[in-house]
Amino acid sequence: MIRTTSTAMSACLFALVAVGAGIYSRPNVVANEGERFEFGAAIEHPFGETPVKGAPFSAQVFLESSQTLANGVHLSHKLTGALYRDSEGRTRQEMPREGAPEIVLINDNIAGVLYNLHMFQHTLRKVTVSEARGNQARELQARANRENEEREQMEKAKAQGAERITAERHETEPQRRVESLGQQTFEGVQADVKRFTVTVPAGMQGNDRPFDIVTERWYSPELQMVVMVKRNDPREGEMIYRLGNINRSEQPHSLFEAPSDFSVSEEKTEYRRREK
């Protein structure tokens, strides 16, 4: 899958950041180098990198935030969107917002075409991806190789530098851990649940006592995607991203086509093979 981000989409995501009480403003919850989780990625790229065939569905998307201030005032926000996927792996993503969707992203992996629709302006950007199917596997493998090499270099550098870390500094580093909460049922599908906890020690951010940032990730092997994320940060309150009204039936092909009454701008891009 090739990711393209228009100015309108960037504005939409910026609005999510503002309304969502700093969803991207804090560091990712990292349990260890092999266990990373990005809250924002679940919203911006819920379908992942690789097309999933044989698992059609539709679902509503809910993004909710709540926070209670020191004076007892309660703040809450709620955005809604939608996700669709057919049995061939085509996807449609209606970005969460208040009211009707403004930005819709369609990925027709069969035709090798991406559509970025601006629903209010009735315009769309069409991106034709040449050679995508032929080169995608090689690109993903090359990326995996590069990431493995980078991870090995980071681990080696970390091991070499570990001896120079003083005990005092070690005491002020966040403590990270990950726990498996087993498999649970969510909206009619089975989900593997993990809890990521970051303990911020006293004094690291001007805090007189330690506090925890806790994130739960619910991942469905059936749908091959995250179906819910809960994040509780004492500085920002609670943030919940979840799917609702999940329907596992085949989706109409019209959902993955460009509307005939939209003004179209086109561009082409290639999935080039990168050398390691």
C-alpha cells in the first residue's frame, strides 16, 4: 500500500489532534524495542500496509476523549467515521470528524488506484500506482530487511553505551512494560488484548510523584486490524478509539469507486524497488 496525504487530509488530522487532547503530542508507548505501538497510526492508517483478502467488513469509527479538570469541570469530545473493506482487499476510510465525513480515502488495490475525496468541495485526487502489484512484495521485504538492520544497529549501540549510563540517570528513566490480557470478544470478533504501561518517575517532568500512562490495544486476528485502543494519561485524560456496528458481510463495489460528479485531478507514482 502506498500512503498519500493531501493538504485537506493533513488539516483533518490536525483537527483530530486539537480535539483529541494531544493524541500525537506524547511519545509512543514503548514496552521494549520489539514491542511498539503508535496510537495515531490506528486512526490514520487502520488497514495497515498489506491488503487483506477474504475478510470483508464495515464498521463505524468512534474517537472519544474525556478529561476532568482540577476544578471538577468535565470535558468531552466525540468524532465519528467509518471503515469498509471488500473480499478483494479494497478499502474505504471516512476520516473521523463531527458531522458528515469531509475526507474519504479509497484504496483500490486491484486496479492500482488511490482516491482522495473531499466530500464538501466535490473534488478528488486520483493516484495511479504503476507496477505496484509486481514490486510490492519486494518493497516490503526490502523495508523489513532495512528495519532489521537498523534495529540491530540500535541494539548494538545501546549495548555499547549501557556501561556509560549512570545509576542516577537510570533511576529517572521511564519504566516500560507490556502485559498480555488474553483474548476477549469485542463487537462479535475475537481480539488479542495487550496493555502497555509507561511509569514516569518523580522529577522527570516536574512531577513530585511517579504516574502511569496506560494504553490497551485490542487487535482482531480475524479482521487483521486494531478494533479498539484505550489510553489513559493523567495529564490529558482518557482517549478511546473503537470500532462499532461491525458487519462482516461483503461490501458494495460502488463504495470503492470514484463518484461520477466529482472534479478529478490525476497523478501517477511508481512502487520502485529500493536497494538494501
